[in-house]
Amino acid sequence: MVKIGVFPDLTPEEAAAKVFNGATVAFSGFTNAGAAKVLPRALAARARNEHEAGRPYRLRVMTGASSSASIDDPLAQVDAISWRAPYQSAPKLRKQINSQQVEYVDMHLSQVSEMVLAGFHGKIDFAVIEATEVTPDGRVYLTTSVGASPAYLKYADRVLIEINRYHSPRLREMADITILPAPPHRTMLPLHDPLTKVGYPYAEVDPRRIVGIVENNEPDTIGAFAPPDERSRKIAAHVVKFLVEELRTGQIPPEFLPLQAGVGNVANGVMAALGESEEIPPFLMYTEVFQDSLVGLMESGKLRGASTTALTLTHENLQKIYDNIDFFVPRIVLRPQEISNHPGVVLRLGVIAMNTALEADIYGNVNSSHVYGTDIMNGVGGSGEFTRNSFLSIYMCPSIAKGGKISSIVPMVTHVDNNEHAVQIVVTEQGLADLRGLGPMQRAKAVIGNCAHPAYRDYLYRYIEKARVGHIRHDLDTCFELHRNLMEQGAMLPDLDLSQIEGA
């Protein structure tokens, strides 16, 4: 063992050689922001060599959230993952999960650190964390995400640090890092504003557990979102109109409320539309991901400040922040995901949550993670914490997909990530359904009439008319008929003339 404060410099190959088959490895990264980079590739190369020699080599992998380009892609390509948590978005890994080659634990992101503390998933053998600096006494200054890295550093048996010279050392001025104690000894987090800081600019690790340092100089691999299409613009217009009306009637206070937006083109487009609206006042965000559209909003003054756990930005927009860091430092706070997604803080601040769905049913239950109720897409992510505890919970999706072969509004979702008790608003390009205060039949009529594509409305109305009468009307013989048609015949309504579907 090295002396405290003396950390050996390792090549990626030397570092990978320390990680044994079957180890649980917790990597930094929330999306690809702040993700470990060189060591995952070295581990993938080692796995390939071990497999070619006829020896097993697979790892149990944790991150903050999805880190496909940096971590999941290289490891999944060589079949080096046996177990994965808490979120993923890599196509190859997704196939392995859905074929039962990889065990996948889909988790609420705010609960990751607590699960690690409690040891529910066993011990963490290695933490691999990207940083701009580590001091001899164990202070670790993180890069573009905080995620679950503080917990991994605290509880892992051994630690490997990737020092990344590409990122600005001044990111530490945005960081606000604290680890919650184990229950029942938790006190209320004194966060009464998204920009309040309660912690330290660094994470901590026992320096005796650092087994090596690997250096790199690589940017995060963050792809640009596509420009909003016509359907996304219509969804955004409905959301903006609704929020303006809530402001006008006093349901939202004049100073507005903090916003949260999920990841993706639709959410990015909605944020851009909110920024363009003259009727929406300058606002704050309490969210989990800081995306490209927010950089311009902050520069214009429309976005006054943002609390997040990751700067999920393309190279160009991250460079804007680095080039004008004196402006951005006081306006952005980077927190651990157990704080950025903390249900109590979301509730206290009155966050307006805006997330995307794969499908919603006529009563407002939302599926954001599974196809046919069986095949994972990505995961539940952080949507649950925000949906259940927000002041307003909004779900958005196009009304149809695959040229009209799929309706996103269905009689019953095949998997429930967020249920009717928490989902308040459903929006598609067709319109917006405000479900607050409505009973089940009222909800069904609002969702069908306002959100379903016209090509599917008659089917959905007939469904509730023939369904068994109860508090919630369902026909268990046909509630998944659309999904069965899609699986067996390639379209939810096989006889539908897709060429006549407007907006397809």
C-alpha cells in the first residue's frame, strides 16, 4: 500500500489490471457528462483479451445515470457487463438486458446513494471517478457531473481517479456536495432556493483507498439534439399556453416556480419555447440535467439560475461556459443526484416537472421505460421523484409514432412508471389534458379528446363504452389489443390507411 498522499501514476492498462473478474465497479458520470473515459476502454480491452484466452471477465457496473458512449458501449460490445444499475441508454446493452444476458436494476436516481450506503447491492469493489484534481488529504474536485460520485468515493473499497486536464478547474466553484447521513438521523436540507449552497466544493475519499491515478485530456461525448420538429413545436406551444394561463389565474405565483425538464428533443424544445415567450417571466430551474437550450436562455437573462447534477452539453456549449465562466459560476449549482432529485426539496420548492413518456393511457398512467411491458428502453431515471412531489407534473409525447402505426395514447399502459395519482397534465401535439380534480371517466374523455390522434379516437371511445363498469372502466379482454396487434401485425390498427393520417 502506498503512503497517504502519494498516489501512483498508472497507465490505463495497469489500472485495468487491478480490476478483477466479477468486481462491482462504480463509475462517475451522469449521462456522458463527467463520465470516466480511458479506464472503461482499457477494461473493455482486457475483457476482450480474457475472453479470447478462454477466461471469464465480466463486471457489475454502476454509474450516476446513463453513460453509454463512455462506459456502456465499450463494455457491452465485448460482453463485459453482468449486472447494471441504475439507468442505461446503450443499444447493445439494451439488447443484452432484454435477452437476459445482463441483469438490470432500474432505479429512482435519488435512491442510488442510499442503496449504496445500506449495502443493498453488495459492496463496491472499485470506484472510477473523473476529476480535475485530487489532493493528498483526499479532496476530489469533480468535472461536469456530480451524480453519485461522492457516495461511490466514500464507500468503495478501492478508488481509481481519472484526472481530466480538458475540463476547467473552476467547475469546483459550481459544486455543492453533501452526503446525507443514514436514517433516522437525517435533518431537513436547508434549501429554500435553487441556488442555495449547503455543502462543499469537493467530494471526499480516504486517501489510503486510492490505488492509482490515470490522466486524460478528453471532452465529454455529448451529441447534439435535433432541432425541434413540427410536433415538438406544437407540444411546446400547448405547454407554454397552459403555464401562461396558470400565471394569469394566479395558480402559479407572479415570480413563477422552478422548472425541471427531462432529457431529450421534446424537453429541449419546450425549454426553448418557454424562453421565447414574453409572457413567461425570468425563471429558475431545479433539475437533474443542464442541456444545450439552457445556455442561451441563461445568457439572455431568461434563465436566472439552475441547480443540476450534470452539464450535459455539446462541446460548443460547454466551451461557451468555460470562455465566460465568471458569468456562469454564480448561476449554476452542481449537486449530488440524491440532492438534485430529492423528493423533499422538490416538494418544498414547488417545482414544475416536465418529462416525456413512451405512452400514456386514457386515465393518465404513464409508461416511460418499457415497450410491450417487457422490453426496457432506458429506464425510469429521475422522473418519479419529480412527478410524485412536484407542484405540477406534466408529461409530453407525440400522439403517434412510426408513421401512425403506434398510438402513444392507449387504453392501458403495459408498464406503469408514474401512475394516475401523480400525473396531472398530459400533452401531445394534438392538445393538452388537465386531469386535476377529474374522476376516471372525465380523465379518459379529456385524454382521448385532447391528446389522442384523431385516427385513434373512435377506437378509444368505443373501448370505454364497452368496458366493464367500475370506478375505472376496463375490458381485460381487449385492454392490450393495440399492443398485440402491433406485435403480431406490425401496426396497432392494421386496417388503418396510414397515408391518410395527418402528421404522420
